[in-house]
Amino acid sequence: MGQQKVLFEARDLYKSFGITKALKGVRLELRSGEILGLIGENGSGKSTLTSIIAGIQPANSGLMYFEGKAFEAKSSVEANQAGISMILQEKSTFDHLSVANNIFIGIEKRFRHAGILDGRRMRREAKKALGEIGADHISPAGMLGNLSFEDGKLVELARAMAMDPQILIIDETTTALSRSGRDILYSIIERMKKEGKSVIFISHDIDEMMEKCDRLTILRDGNYIDTLKKKDYSPQMIRKLMVGREITDNYYRLDMESCKNPEVVLKARSVSAGHLSDVSFVLHKGEILGFGGLADCGMHDIGRLAFGLIPARSGEILNEAGEKITDPAQAMDRKIGYIAKNRDQEALMVNAPIRDNICIASYKKLAKRGCILPGAENQFVDRWAKELEIKMLSGRQYVMELSGGNKQKVALAKWLGFGADIFILDCPTRGIDIGVKTNIYNLMAKLRNEGKSIILISEELPEIIGMSDRVIILKDGKISGEFRREEQLTETKLIDYMV
């Protein structure tokens, strides 16, 4: 790769949130026609840095230059107008608005004439924007809230590209996409590169970063560590720079033992719901049962159904006593906890303190004569925050201020404190760095050894193979294959049952 001109530069950026120093003199250089990877553990400063570049929040100090001129966007709209668009890790669309309205939100005035919004022209342009990214299966007239999480991400991508950006920032978006969705994103990245435009790409998938990025900038604890050229890439080197020590690849379970306990704690009997059609399975005590498949195969409906969030059209979900589960209150009475894939919208209250999130499922347990003493609540939060090693200022800190990994720890702390016997974990390591992933896998193994049961739903086949006692593959809403834990179980074998 030849030496291109510098398109964007950040120098000596500092950012603090109270006593937390999120960025400590970070620098970044982005060249024209370059895909620059930005990598680091949760809390390393990646999202803080890119949100400053995208005008979402200001730096405390430091300088930025865009096309050789001093640059500072006071809002995301200002950054968009300057030529910088960003796709956030978590959802940033509005369910109550149409797809077209979401694509052109903030710039609707381009469709106004004499003060009247030309909705037909807006939908026509939205259809064009969706077609240009290869997502023409999405109707511009449909409500955003009716779309899957993945299609919602594609709408965000169409919105970003409709701005015709010089710089596209992608923050952990690939973890929300299926193979086809990722292919759409990769093709856009390559197109921008060919056009001499640039991409800042954030992902925790080291293999993906090594394949797609021309250079890699590594952050650790808010500090700039190094920038690697493609010829210098190696997984071991990248991990070492990320965490400051050697990290091995052995973070899944090492044993090859399947669950031998015959006791059934949860049973699905000929259930049809959501995308699912006539699905039956059992979950044993002390078992990790993995579910995998392609987008819209129905695996995410398994979690919603088992926690009573969606009704069954036919069939039933039963606990070990034969009691039906039809709503979340019943599920919790049966000691079932659920962490949704869409963490910020469904698993957590991000606009509330850590304390409230950890305690919300356990207020009955904490109450004495109908009253909860602050001391008991604080002690409860401190215990589980310490157990999960949550990096926080205090229990009063708002969840929205935490990194993705620490948010997930809060969600886990809620159900551990509650005393769940069955954990439904939907994509539990989505958007999480290697260090926190390892912690979550260790926790899952510990819970299994304690006789707790886990339904693991994942779009990552290595995760399902590496952690599950049994694996169930879904295709078009039906079970297409079931496999026991063994060394011979490979991704290739599972894929044959997915497509």
C-alpha cells in the first residue's frame, strides 16, 4: 500500500467523565483510501475517541484536523455535514418512525416544499438509499420497530451512506449482523476504499480486523499504544498490545464431557412461536444447551419464548414440575433469568444507575416488612459488582456511562444476585473484548459445575461448540440437527445443517 495523504488527524486528545480518565493524550492518523482498525479492550477509549470525532461529545483538550484544516464538530449533524458519519454499536434508530424518516432524520428539510413534507419523495429516496447498500428487501414505508435488530442496523448503514461521507466510522456493527449483512457492510467498506474515502473500523474480532484493515491502532486504558502495519499483524502481538500481557487462545471449556444429569429443568413441547415451528427440546440440570443457525432461523425466539416474552401459537414451555411458563413473572417465579441480544434496549435500563439495574429483580428478596433499607441495597450491589469485577465509580453511576463489557457484567449481576437456576444468554459476548469474554466463559463453566442450567444462543459457531454440552441447530424455524459435545464437532459440520 502506497503512502496516501493524511485525511484526518487527532492529536493529544483528553477526555474525562468525573474522576474517570477515558482518553489520556490519544492520537490517531487516518489516510485517504484506508481502512483503519481501532482495537482495544472494553473501556480502552475506542468509542469515546470516535464519538468525539463524530461530534457526539467534545474532548476536554486536544486538536483534530480534517483535510488539513482544524476541525471540531459541535454535534453529529455538524459532523455529517462536514463528511463524517458514524454507525454506533448499540441501536440509534427510532421505532415509532418509518424507515424513510429514520434514514433522513435531522435533514427532512430537503424534502419540504412551502413548509409541507413530501413523504412520497422521501420514501423514493429512502428506497434508493437502501438499494445502494444492497438492502432493498426493507420497505421504506414500514415502521422501524417492526424490523429485526439486524435490519435496523442496515437502516442505520443506509442513513450513514446517504450522507455521502468522506469518513465512515463503524463501531462494532458486524456483531449485530448475519453473514449476508456482514457481506453488505464489507462491500461498502471496499467501495469507499476504492473511491479514496476512509473507514475507521472497530471490532473485537481480531481475525476480522487482520483481514479487513490496512493498519491497526491499539488503545489500552485510554492510552495510545501503537499502530501496526498489515505486514506486522499477528494475533499474539495484537492481543498482547491490547491487554499488556500474553493471552492464549484457550478461553473456551477444555473438557469434552457432556452433561450426564438426567434431571430435566425446562421442556419445550411442539412449540410454534415467532419464527419457530413445532420445536421440541429439553434442558437438563447442570447443562449448557447451545442454539445456533442463520439469521431468522428462530434461535433468538427460543430465549424470548422460554422467558415468556412472546406467546406460543401452539405447544407449551414447562418447568421441571410441569408448570407452564407464559409470561416473565412466571419465568422469574421458576428462577429463570434472561439476557437479550439487544443489551441496551432489552437487558438493561441504561438511563438508570447501576444499583437499580442490579437490584431490580431482587427487590422482593431485599425487602423487610415491605421496606428496603439503603444499607442492604448498597451491600447487595457492592457484593455482586465485586463478584463480577465491574469497573464503576459507584452504584450510583449510570449504566450508559459504562463500556459494553461492563454493561454485560451488570446484566449478569442482576440474575446472579436474583439467584437464577436457569440462565438464558442470547449472544452474551456480543461486542465484548477478549478479557471480558474469558470472564464470562469462566462464569458459565462455574455455573454449570454448580448445577445451574444455561441456554446459550449465539451467532458465533466457535462459541457454541466451545461452551455447549449439546448443540441444536435451527433452520427455517425448525430443528435441523442436534449434536453432543465431542472433539470431532466442527463448524463445517454444523454449517451443513444451517444452509
